[in-house]
Amino acid sequence: MKSNRLMNQIGARLGLFTATTAAILWAGCGQQSKPVTGGPSASGGAPASTPGATKAGYTVGFAQVGAESSWRTAETDSIKGEAEQRGVTLKFSDAQGKQENQIKAVRGFIAQGVDAIILAPVVETGWEPVLKEAKQAGIPVVLVDRGLKVADESLYATLIASDFVAEGRMAAEWLVKKTGGKASIIELQGTPGAAPAIDRKKGFEEGLKEHVDMKIIASQSGDFRRSVGKEVAEALLKVHGTKVTAVYAHNDDMALGAIQAIEEAGRKPGVDVIVVSIDGVKGAFEAMVKGTLNCSVECSPLLGPLAFDAVEKALAGVELPKKTIVDDQVYDTTTAKDVIDSRKY
Ligand code: AHR
């Protein structure tokens, strides 16, 4: 029986149950009641460590946002790479930035009877119906990178993500220090309705609150894309001219687009216009070494290992914390050159 075999494999891999105990538990659960959260905690919370794993023999559907940024591509690679290393069969779907595509993908995964689903939700709201369907089918859903809002938190097993509010706050604090507390800022927001766009805006505004001369003079979405970030920055630079002294972009790709726009407007990015963003991708480090980008707050996309640890724990019935926060650091032109060669994305 597929479920017995799966539970045996997971139990053995986690080293949490004997295979027999796992099989008994699983057989007792049945497909309809595969635990989403709150099953027997067999480990006392010990982390699942799976180096050198061979065939895991289970199937996971990964509903990805799209490929809007280099960060996103790095996250996709991390999840795909980890699945391969663990011998997990991965079904991958790229929603091209559209929630309706992602909902269809999740429904498809349920219909195909995957063992678990990894979801990076495009936006925060509108997930209840499809998550209820997954729960009814006994399929745990692990959220990666972006959170969502549902009244019933048992609809997902856990969220593994950075603290986006803290990232926005760190960007603001860095900018206050750099500018001596006086700047006219253009903000390039991420995708409307997406958790990182909402939270990075909130955190940034919080970080500026006490500083009356730090003014956001314009704020528009660049959809987390380099090309859109460039277009929006171009338009805003035309309207506000030399009044603009800083750009805050919700991700590096938009900042890199804005840097091009600043140069094309005849100004020096990094000098005439201070640029701060979030992600810490390779292109951002290159720009910091060059001096065109001043600061990037890291947001790790290397979530594959944590995501599959969570999937395996959820399948084994281990109760997971509702959120695991990934630590981020701030890099700027003074520190970038020391670490650029060791960056993994
Ligand atoms: O959800 C994380 C954000 O989404 C990243 O900062 C951005 O680059 C991506 O597109």
C-alpha cells in the first residue's frame, strides 16, 4: 500500500519512528486523514536532518509564483535541487504571477494525489476554498516565502519565510543613517496584494516614523520586475526631477531597473541618488561593489532544505510551528566586496 510505504520511508528518514510504528500510525490515519498539523509529536521538535538521503518515494507539488525576479529563480532552483537530492518526485507549476493559475495548479496537484504541496502564494487573500480542498484530501500544505491570510490556520502546516516587516525597517534605518535623516524618496513597491509588498512598505514607514525630514514623495508598484521598476522610476524621475535623493525598492531587480533609469536621467546612482533595496541577489552585490546600489537587505531564497524538512515532518504527523523565520542581514557598499564571492544566489 502506497501510504504504508511512504510512512515507513519518512519515518526511517526522520529517525523519529521505527518503520513499524510509522506504518501502524499511517494505516490508522488512512488517506483521508493524513495529518496536516497536530499529529503525534514523535521527535520533541528535533530537526529533521537528511544529508545523503536516497530515494524518498513521495511526491510533492510545488506551486510557484512565477519567474519575475532573479530571487524567484533562485528559490525555484533551491526547491528543485533539494527535491532531486532527496529523491522526491516534484511536480512544478509556474503561475506566471497570477493567483488563478496557482489555484488551478493546487487543484491539479490534489487531483493527481500528491503527498504534499509547497505553495509560495502570489497574494495574501483568497486561499480558503482551495486550502480546504487540500485539507479534505489529507494533503499538507507547506507555505514558503510568502504568507497568506486565512481565518483557520489549520489549513496550512507551516510557513517558512523571512520577516518582511523587519526587512523594510532595516532598509529605512540604514537609509536614515546614510542620509543624516533627510531624503526625498521614491518607493518602488512589489506586486499589489503580495505579502512582501505589504509588509516591506509597512516596515519602511515604521522605520521612518520618527524622522520628519525623510519623505516618501512617490510610491508605485513595479511588480517586483526589473523592466517595470525601470519604467516606473523613469516616469517618477521625470515628474520629480532632482528633488529625488533616494530610491527604496522592495526588491533588487526593481532597484537595478531604477539604477538604469537614474543613469539615463543623467544622474549618478549611489551618489546623487541613494538606492536601497531588498533580496541580496548576485546582481545587487555586483552593483554594490560598483557603487551604484548602496544597500541591499538580504532575504534568503534558499528555502529548499527547510521546506522539505517541514514536508517530511508534516507527513510524519509532527506538529510544526506556524511560522519559521529565516534570518536576514544588511549589506552595503562597505561590506559587499568581502562576501560577494561566497554568495550562493
Ligand atoms: O516574496 C519574495 C519576493 O518575491 C522577493 O523579494 C522578490 O524578488 C520576489 O519576486
